[in-house]
Amino acid sequence: MKHILFPTDFSEAANNAFLYALHLANQLDTKLFVLYSYVTPVLSATHAGQPEMLADVYQQVELSKFDYFKKQVPALRELAEKNGLDYEKLVFLFEEGTVMTSVRKVVNSEDIRLVVMGTYGASGFTEKFIGTNTVAVIQNIQQPVLAIPAQAKYAPIKKVAFTTLFREKDLPALEQVVNMASLVDAEVYCTHVMDDASNPSTALLYGEDWGKRFQGKKLDFVFLEKKESVESTINSFLTENKIDLLAIVKRNRNFFDRLINSSLSNKFAFHSDTPILVFHEEKG
């Protein structure tokens, strides 16, 4: 059984994402690895006064961070209990290094199927967190990353939207989404936004062909007429249909940067209450 990894700084926003991750782990009956990482400051022997003092300083930093970590672990268990969640399968990890390097280390050492992150999980960074930890993890690992906005409250996942350009490289991600959705008995809406350059008959043929590949699955195809922008069109669809989870494929750096950085998509993606599941495009 593959597991879920949740990096945290134990902030209030991160704790909200923790509840979402634990709900999901309970629903999928899998372990949730809770990762706390810290970065050791770079100190100069000259500024430290005496070179032999450096080892003591570094040890004190680690002990301080570990003490903080130990105090937060029972607090998360208590939070889980208050919310009626099973915390028997929680595994707590303490690592030295950046969030990205620590996540990559755990992904390589454990059987991780999914990484869950709060988009505002770094205290004091607010929106800048989107451009640092979450984006760094998405850019540097192959596992899908589920980004949880600060306002998102967990609800049973019943409706999932998957955006597609009907490229063959989207199919592996769609298969993962459909399989994951089947575990929680959710409906998947494979969503394509039509613009002036789109050929409706071609899109319908793709929908028919892909539908045959997923016969017997709870999968519907939705064709949307673009209004203003792709982002705002999808946003309207999410709102009007009460979608619980949005899945996208990170096709390339430009695509992802546009999604994150444009004012419309930034509002759409990270200021809503809809979690976003990001997949890498298949290579080849």
C-alpha cells in the first residue's frame, strides 16, 4: 500500500491542511507520514568566537528544533482526536534540510503515492510560500502534489474535475485520478475548455475514444466554452458544480508559471477553497 506524505511547520494553516491529509489517509486506509524539517544556519568560525564553539551551537540549534517538534506531535494527535480521526497510522519524521530536499529524501525512502501541502504552510511567508516550498516540491518530485488552500475545509470527495487538452500524455494522470476517485466512490469530470481555435467534432471524438478506455468507471466528459480566460471558465465550473478537488497536469515550466503567477489564476488556484492535485506530464 502506498502512503501519503505531509510536510508541516505546525502553523495554524498547516494544521488545517493536516486535518485534510489525515481525513484522506483515513479514507484511503493508508499511513500518513508527517514531516518536520529545519535548516541549520550557516555560522562563521570567526563570528562564533572560537571554532570549537561551532559544534555546540549547531547541537543547540538541533536540540531546540527537536524540542519544538516533540511538543507539537501530541498536539496533532489531540487535534486528530477532537476531529474524530484515527491517528494510529501517523508516522512523525524529523529531518535536517530544506522542505524540498527533505521531501525528496522521504519520497525516495518510503513508498509515497501522494504529497499533501498547505499553500500557506510557512509562517510569515503568506503568498510567498506559493513560490517557495510548494512550488519547489512540485518542480522537483515526480509524485503528485495536493495543494490545500488555507480556507479549504475537508469534505468527503464526491466530485473531481480533471482539466485536459486531450493529449496522450494526460492519460496516465487521468488514470491515476480515476483510480483514486474509485477508492472514495467519487465522480470524475474530464473537463476541456473550448476556444475559438477548437474543433468541436475533434474534441467530441477524443471524448468518445477516451471514454471507451475507462468503461465502467464514474467518468463524465465536460466541454466548456471559454469565457474571459481558461482559468475563470474552470473556476466558474468548480463553483457552479460544487467540485471538491481539481486535478491538473503540469505540462511544462511556462504552463505552471502562468497558472501560478497570473492574477486570475492565482486567485483561482490559491485563494479559493478548492484543493488542487498537480501531476507531472509523462515523459517521452
